[in-house]
Amino acid sequence: MNISFSYKVLTRKDRITPHGLVPVLLRVIINRVVRYYHLHIYIAPELFDEKKQRIKGNSEEVIRWNYVIGESIRKAELYRFECLKEEKTPTHEEFSCFFDGKRLRDKHSLFDFMQHYIEINKHTYSPGTIRKYKAELTKLAKFKSVIRFSDVNELFIRQYDRYMREVLGNRTNTVAKSMTFLKSVCNLAVYEGILPKNPFQGYKIKRVPGEREMLNEKELKRLLYIFYHPDEFTITKNEHYTLFYFLFSCFTGLRFGDMQKLSNQHIKDNCIELYQGKTKYKVVIPLSKYALELLSFITDRDKIHPSVPIFKMFTNPSTNRMLKRIAILAKINKRLTYHVARHTFATLSISMDINIYAVKDMLGHRDIRTTQIYAKLTEQKRRHEIDKWNKFLND
């Protein structure tokens, strides 16, 4: 295969500085298109040996400069050899990434690979997604501080599985979530040509049906009572405010991330209209009188700029810590996290016989089967309640 690729280190005397120095550049010609790559070296013109493509002298600075020149030539030769080996056409776009160390396929450390991947894609992911990715990398680093892709095989995967279960005490679905992340990383590595195949081919990610925690009507009314009568309870100002925006989600089904960005521009004609951060799906949620009453507690809401979030929320971990304390105050024997609000809205809406397709649209589910999970939970609750009749004659 004929590769139209050539390179040379030279100086550009037409770019001489006011101090009489010239830049040292790597000239690359691909398919007759010329581009120059700056080596960040400026020297007196007479110091450059064009034949040897090196700077004359043996001072410490000259040795460092010549090392930089040698590295640039090595990169050009490596890229040329790669194109010959893989029988592909070279491009300036790819060589530029290769030269600057910005190609994913050149990151053979799993951590370097993913950190670089997160960096170049940070504008396409939500802050929450990036936090999850980084948390998974931290978890992996605790298992093994240095991981090369050549280390990731079926044995590595099974050892990591055992580590999460036995050392970290992770449950099956938590392990599945971490393994799904690692599998995705391996898929990316296969796509970039780092791995020949995904090592997960012999490993099955196991999941069990998760328990969706939600509040019943009595529990929700108890939280409302605490909100409206804070003086009767030992609740801090921050906990009271956390309860405030948690309750609003109970009446709207909004996720934590969507609540964080909720602004006046999303509230029109007593409805919330926004594109969900997780699914990018547009939802229209009519506001009940309870949700509207909660909104009235926001001081001077009409004066808040349309694009500024109307809730000044704490971080998700801080919010969940305060909700744990609130659950104790309310004598609710459940693991109260922020996402419980969304489950509560879904199950109570269905138990109130609101049309399941209307609930689906308000929650922003793409698939009705996701919404039907809540319907099944409500049906199970009804069956459990009817058992009280079975004890009727025994009492």
C-alpha cells in the first residue's frame, strides 16, 4: 500500500522573532497537504543542523531540545508504521491527535483511558454522569491501583466481582452496575483497537429485581405535617428546606437533576414543561394544588430570572443524609433517599386511578413497561391489604 506521508524537522526563517530567533517545527505532508507542528523551541538560525535535523551544541538546554525533536520524529515514524501495518490512509486530523497524545487508543492504562475519555466528552455528559464515572474509577483503583488493559481478562473480572461482594459488601445490583460500567469501558477499548475482544464474553452480569422504596399516603401526610409545623419537631433549617424540595418532587415526580435546573421558564400555565436531563425526553407535568402551594413558599419567585433555578438545593449526598434524619423524626422505617419522591409520585398516582399512560408521560418513561412496574407494586399492596379480610372471622 502506497502511503503518502512524509515529515521533516526544520526552522522557519520567515517567522523570525524581534529577538532574531526562529521556531523549530515538525513539517508533515499528507496527500500533498502541508501542516506544521510547533515544538515550542526558538533558537538562533545558525544553531540548527538541517542535515542531522538537530540543534548544535551540548549544553543541558540543547540536549533537552534535541530530545524533544527526537520524540517528534519518533511519533511521526510510529504513525507512519501504524498506517502501513493497518493498511489505512493517514490523515492530518488523526496525526494531530496522535502527536498531541489525544487519541484514546494510545491510552493503555484503563485509568488514563477513561480520564481522557471523560475529559474530551465532558460537554456531552451531565455532571451527575461524570461523578458516577469518576466514582466507579475510584472504586476500581481501590481494588488495583494500576490497571493496564492487558490485565483485564475473565479472571480479573471474577476477582473484582468477588472483591465487591466480600470486601466492600456490595449487593448483586450494585455489583451489576459496576460491571456494566467496566464492560462499557472494555467495549470502548475494543472500538479504539486497544483490546482485540471484550473479556466480558464469558461473564454474565447478574441482576435481581430491585425493591423500589416509596411512601404511602399516611407517611406523605406525616412529612407534610412536619413541614407545616416545624416548631413541633427538632428539625434544623437546612433539614426543613430539604424536606421542602423533597415534597415538591413527591407531587411532581421530578428527578434530583431536573429539580436542580428547574426555573421559572419551565413553569407555564400551572404546568412544568422541560426536557429531562437523563432521557432528554420532554415532559409536561400539571401542577396539583399541593405543588402550587409549595411553590408559593419561594420568596419573590416572580423576581427570579427565568433561567435561574428556583430551588437552591444541597448536593445529592447531603440531601440524602438529611432525609435519613427526617425519616427518623417522622418515624418512617424506610431508607429515605431523594429518589423515593419519584417512586412515591408514581405509585400514589396509579393508586389514585390516574391513567397509566398519563403517569408514563409525566414521568418521562419511553416504555410503558417501566411504568407498569409501579402498577404491579400497587397491585401487590392491594393484595396484601385484602389479607386483612381473611382474618375477619378470627378476630
